[in-house]
Amino acid sequence: MKKIFFIILFTTLFWNCKTGSSSSSITSKAKNNIQVDINLIDIKDDRVFVSVKLPKIHNNEIIYRLPKTIPGTYSEDNYGRYIEDLRAYDQNGMLLLVKKTDDNSWSISNAKTLDKITYWVNDTYDTEKGGGFGKEDIFSPAGSNIDAGKNVMLNTHCFVGYFSHLKAPAYNLTVTHPTDFFGATSMIDQDASATKDVFSTPNYEVLVENPIMYSKPNFTNFTVNGMEIQIAVYSPTGKYTAESITPAMKTMMTAQKTFLGNINTTKKYTVLLYLSTAKNDALGNGALEHPTATTVVFPESIAEEKLLLHMKDVVSHEFFHILTPLTVHSKEIQYFDFNAPKMSEHLWMYEGVTEYFSHLFQINQGLIDETEFYSRILEKIDDAKKMNDSMSFTKMSANVLKQPYKDQYLNVYQKGALIGMCIDIIIREKSNGQRGILDLMQKLSAEYGVSKAFDDKELFAKITKLTYPEVGDFLKKYVAGTTPIPYSSFLGKVGIATVIKKEPIYIFEKEGKQYIAKTYKEHEIIINSDRPLNVFFTHLGLKGGDIIVAINDKYYTPEKVDEILTDCKNWKENDPITIKIKRDKVEQTISGTVQLPKEDVEELKVLDPSKSKLKEAWLKG
């Protein structure tokens, strides 16, 4: 991420923040509400039946739409292509004329008599082909799963649309489900029955920001500084439970809340973790955030240590979105158009600062040490260099749905985070360590907040007013401008510089090519002769074409060649080693010591202790 793992890293989200509430006391009988019924009991061929009942319509024609784009995915996914057999009925149950006008829209004639529409919804997970992201795929955390009796990932934007001629009507959602299903969500169920959940939201925008995951109960609840946290897990084989995930999540989220201070925009936050199988299932691993929830997808086969590590990284990133863009956001986000969206210029803040915080809080709260933090910063610098470093970040952000800007989106997690770091260091330097970028975000939260949006063009001036002229100069030159950021200059302010060290590398492989191979004809393991050998081979006098028979008295066959690749990881510099080979069909034994191949590797280190006070304020302040 990287936030988008095994691809990396995407995700994440613009929020429509017309309201800070995820539910309301709207009654299900209100005449002007839209009533949506979703049936999870009678699932047919991985399809769910949906019925949408409308209030009185005063137009002759009305258009029903599923989203083309949802906040935060930065792609045109056309959720309407998963809708089948949409029908419209009048008050007498007679069919009305329906015409599909594009991938996501249905025009309904004689709409003054319209009573309800019905349709079937297909899921997205079992149609993924390209790794769950890009091309025709919908990024898995933004998609849907329909597996009767096992799991339904109900991202509401996949199942429910909106009407073009109705002004922000309230939505009442009723989900009928098997008795052994539990719906994990941040919304409040207003029905006490075992087979029906009823949710109310003040508008469509809030509805689509509240995903629900249905499966057999596998969840935990805990409270962190007044915020209720729910962790829900779907693990097909039962390999993972919410209880096994919760301790790491609780430690992390407690640290995040401590780092943020008194910022608390939501009372309940839900983490929905879907663990996929390898066949006909979700392929896009990562997360998608919402104001009060995060949907996460990883393969169930992942090792527990890696799962917890990835969960810590992706969930911490998503959780920090409660600061921006949930609390601090532009009008483009507050008034998001699901079928003709306009993008904000400030992805550097929504995604970049959020990503920066997801690492800064860990060093700030003692979850990682300085070496690990510097390693992450250096990795982002290296990854950012691979992108277009002279492209205006604000221009890329505003045009992120189209080329060539779309291909630069991933830089929001690299250069975007580094922009946040540089601003943080400038503020620390100018304030003598007393304030940083978190202080800036807190002031912006107080200035704007959930219900007040800023104009895109006014943000830089506002930030400059709240901080220092040097911050405004940085934003103009390096964020709006096309000048690459001299990271060494900013890191030097806190006494950190890049140094080169020799680092051992893999013995038997370089740049994806192995130095040894299996020969099927002779059934042997041979040292390749098509490339220069590294110091491990040359130090021992090995040559291309030599046949490896045994190493340290362990005999290897082509079927066991992978064991060599594993065993060598335990060899240390100058360890004694004995290799039995065949050269020109003559067997011989070579004895010597292990010399590990090395390459120059950059690392960030503290080289100016006189700046330690400012460095400590930056990392621990």
C-alpha cells in the first residue's frame, strides 16, 4: 500500500459528507422515503432480488441510476452492468415501459403512475480476471459477493441506485436474511427479528457509505476512547476468527486515537475483513474506506503474521480518513456526482497526508522504531522516482480519471505521503518543534468540519495563513508546480541523510534469473553458463556447466532444487562450505568459505546529531 497489496497499492476514498450521521430516526413508513428491500434468502445463481418502492412521482419520466464511479476508487466501474431484468410497475401492478439508456441508467415512462421497480443483482467477485483491479474488474473491496448460505458482501452501491428527479430523499433499507446470518455494519438495525434488518439513512450518499457483510457471526466489539469498534471476519474454512485479529487491531487503533487527540468524528467504526479462496473469488487485495467503516480483502491462504502486518497498514490508513476527507474536504467531494464526477485537486492531502499519518503514528506511538520508519520513507522516495516526478500533483489529481494522469494515481501513496512529510518538517522547523502537520489538520478541521466544504482554489491560501509563508511556497512550487522535490534538503533539516552500504543479496538469483537450473535429460542440477557468475561461485572456483551433486554432504536432485534455494538463506559470510560437483563427468569436492554477493543499498541515517531536538519533535512530538 503499500495499500493495495499484491498489485500495489490503491485504494482509497473520497467521501460525500453531506451529513455526519450514518443512520437516523427516519421511520420506515415515511411517505417521502425510498423503500429498498433486499432478499438474501431466495438467492438464485449468485443473484439477489431487489425491490425499490418510491414516493409519489410528479414527472412523466424518471431515470434510475447505479453509480458509474464511487468516491475513492478513481475509476469508472459501471455498477449498472451487474443489474439484470429491471422492471417497473404502476400502482395496479402493471408493467411500465423501461428503456436502458447507458450502462448504468434506465428511463421509466409514465412515471407519475410508478409504484416500484424490481431487478436482480449479480456479484462481482466471481467475475474478476485481472487481479481484482484494472481493466474490466472492480477493485474487490468495492465489489460484491453473493454466496448463498455462506456470505454476502453487501457494498450498498452495488445493489441500490438513485433517481435523477428526486432531491435527496431518505432511504429505508430492509434486508431479509437467513436466521444464522449476522449483518456487520456501522448502521443501526431498527428491527429486532432474527430474519430482518431495517436501516434508515437520510439520503443516498450516506447509504452507499455504509457497507454490510452478512455471514455466520464472527465478530468482536471493543471501545477505544469513546469510539465503538467492531471487527467482523469471513473466513471460508474458519482459519481466522475476529478474536484472533482483534488484539492487534485494538493495539493499533488505540494508538491511532491517542495520536489524533480529541478528533472524534464518528461513534462507531466497523472493519469488514473478507478472506477469499483461490477459485472464482476476489483477487484484488487491499482496502476501501468509508466514514465509519473499512472493507478489506485478502486471501485466506495468507500467513497470520503477514495478514496482521497488512491489516495494520491498510486499516490504519483507512481509519485516518476520518480526518480527511471526512472532516476536511472540498466541494467536489461533498457534492459528489456518481455518474459524472468532478475530481478535487487535493489528493496530496486526502490520500498523501493520510498515508503519511499511517506511518508517522507508528513511530510516534512506539509501534515501530526509527530504522523501520526511515526504511519506509526511503522506499516511498524510490517508488516516487519511478513515477512522473515533474507532473503537477494538483493537475494530476483533478484529472485522475483520464490519461495520462490516471496512470500516475499510485503516486498519491508515494509522493503524496512525502509531500505530507516535507510540510510536517517545515512546520516543525518554523515553530521550533512545537507544531507539525497534525496541528495544521486539526486547525483545518475546526475551520471546516464535516458539513462545511472548501473551494479547491482557496486551500493553499488557507494553509499558508494557518502556518507559514514557507509552506505556501512549497505548495506552489512542488505540489501545484512541476519542480521535483529535493527530499534530501528537507530530511537534512532534521539531520537525516542518505548513505550507501553493502547489503548481501540472494546467492542463486539476480534480476529474476537463476544461476542454477534443472536438466531434464541428464536429471541433474547445473550451474548456468549464459551469464557471469557472482562472488559466491567465483570464490569457490565453480564454473558454468558444473553439476551440483551435494552441498555440505546433503545430496540434491532436480526434484529438490528448491531446497538449495531455501537452505542458502541460512548461510553466513565466511561459513565453511563443501560442494561436491561433477565437471567434465569427473566428480570432485570443493571446500572453502561462503562469500555472499553484495550490492550497494541506500539507507537513511542520522548524520547530524545537532538536529536531534527537531528530529525528536518531528517523530515524537
